[in-house]
Amino acid sequence: MPVRFATVPVMEPILEIQGLTKSYAGGLIALDHVDLQVRKGEIFALLGPNGAGKTTLIGSVCGMVRPTSGSIRAFGQDMRKNWREARQRIGLVPQELGLDMFDTVDRQIRFSRGLFGRPPSEERIVQILASLQLLDKRYEQLRKLSGGMKRRVLIAKALSHDPDLLFLDEPTAGVDVELRRDMWRLIGDLREHGVTIILTTHYIEEAEEMADRVGIIDNGRILLVDDKQAIMTRLGRTEARFTLENPLAAIPAALEQFHLSLQDNGSTLVYRGGDGTGKGKAEVAQIARILIQHDVTFVALDQKESSLEDIFVELMHEQEAVS
Ligand SMILES: Nc1ncnc2c1ncn2[C@@H]1O[C@H](COP(=O)(O)OP(=O)(O)O)[C@@H](O)[C@H]1O
Ligand SMILES: [Mg+2]
């Protein structure tokens, strides 16, 4: 069962990025004038292929990457001026492991909590470890843990100082199903507690399942940011195939208003529509009614909605067309 979360209507920006540009030594432009606002309390998915600039963007906010230009405000404060204060309220689950393998789980978590200025709390640490099913591994050295367990430690570390804003960089890339499910549940719980979550992914499915809003990034440029549902409505397309009992020579006049074509020598009636209107499903139902009224019998109807993946491919093509 996919986990679904209700959309919370919150508008206040917790993170405001303006004109953020990063060119690495050698001239590669990893971020190209990125503008982005993330609202308090939402789950925002930054969706893009490998090399799009997702990790660079997170690194710029979290202090591993020095931006070339642009500004970043978190919690209403300029991160350049109030760096320490703002950074303490941010958690990061990095894409790469980067853990001291000879350290224990316990020391890593406690150290991380202290590093970001929180007082020690046995209760909180136990709670975090339990939520990630790490309690019985608490005093193990990291090198003794499986890959999945090490990822859990990364998450525990990121949560150790109770951040208000949590970044998850490709959280489920290469993790097992169980951890993925735990992670989704955890993200849902965190959001319930008011934590704002920004995750990067190249899995459409993940953005589609989890996010309130989605930003699509490619080549260091944000192509589109919108509510997930609005993206689906704006760019979503319905495709339906009616398999007819008897082939048609032409599309009946009563169906002229719809985007229809005939295939397979007239024995399949294909509908492709609903782009930008979100009315695809309703139109398919209308077409079915009209066919029945006109005694055109169909023996099968296959219908599919476009996934974010289709949308992504479509946007890429649009970009190529204009550039
Ligand atoms: N330290 C670096 N030095 C030079 N180029 C880098 C560095 N880190 C990333 N890049 C390049 O910047 C681009 C964006 O990378 P990255 O932000 O890691 O993308 P993503 O996380 O979306 O896969 C890629 O072309 C990548 O090769
Ligand atoms: Mg990355």
C-alpha cells in the first residue's frame, strides 16, 4: 500500500533561493540562476536526472558548496549572515555515506546532536534509534552494519538535532523495499510534527507518492515548479483505446469534437486528450456513452493517465525545442 499524506495549505516560505548559480572549477555550470521557494511544512520533491544539479543545490544550502552567485534565505534570514543559527535548524541525509566506519552508531548520533548545539538527551536518542529500528545496533561499529543499516544511521544523524528543515538527497536510491517503506513512514511522521522536507529524486514514483509540490530540474535550471496535482492536470494526458467489435471506416460525426484516431484497420479507436484540462477521463466516459448510443460496440477499453515520467520527457522536449 502506498503511503499518502494530506496536503497542508501553508504558504510561508522557509527557504528562499534567488538567482543561485554555481560554476565549478573548469567552468561547468551546475546551477544556472535557480529561483526556488519552499513553504513551511511541505514535502517538496526536486526531480531531475543524474547531473541535473540537485546535490549541488543541497550542498549550497547546507554549506558544502560555495555558490558563485545568488542568495539563500532560510527561516527568513540570509544564510551568509546568520549561517550558524540557520544551519543548526537544517538536517541533511546525504547521498554518499561518508561515515567513520570505526565509530559506533551511538557516538555518531550523540556527536552530531552536540555539533548542532543541542543538549544531550538520552530519551531523544533512544526515540530516534527506535524509529529507525537501530536500537539493537546502538553500540555496534558502523563497519559491522549492512548497507541499509548504514543508511538508517545517516538518517538518524540528520534527525539527531531535531531539524526544522530536512534535506534527503536521493533517499531511496539503491535501498531495499523495507527501508524505503520505513523512510516514507518516517517522512510522513516528521511532516506531522511540522518538519519541512526537501527530497531529491530521479524516481518519478517517489515524487508522485510523497510530495506536495514538485520542482523539475535539468542542466542546472528549474523547468517547472508546481503542486503535484496541478502538474498532473496541466500536463497530464489521458490515453484510451477502444477495441471495436466491428471495424469502422471513419470516425462517427458525433465524435468529431474529440481527439480521436482509428488504428488497426479501423478496429481500434484511440483517444489522446485532456492535455492542460484534466478532463481526459470525463471525455473518455462521454465517448463511451456516444459509442453505445450509436450502436458501436466495443469489447475492450484500456485507459492510462500520463505519469510524471511522461511529463518529464515532454518538458525535456519542450526545452530542447526552444533552445
Ligand atoms: N565538485 C565538483 N567539481 C566539478 N563538477 C562537479 C562537482 N560536483 C558536481 N559536479 C558536476 O555538476 C553537475 C551537477 O552535479 P550534481 O549536483 O551532483 O547533480 P545531481 O545531484 O542532480 O546528480 C554534474 O555535471 C556534475 O558532474
Ligand atoms: Mg546527486
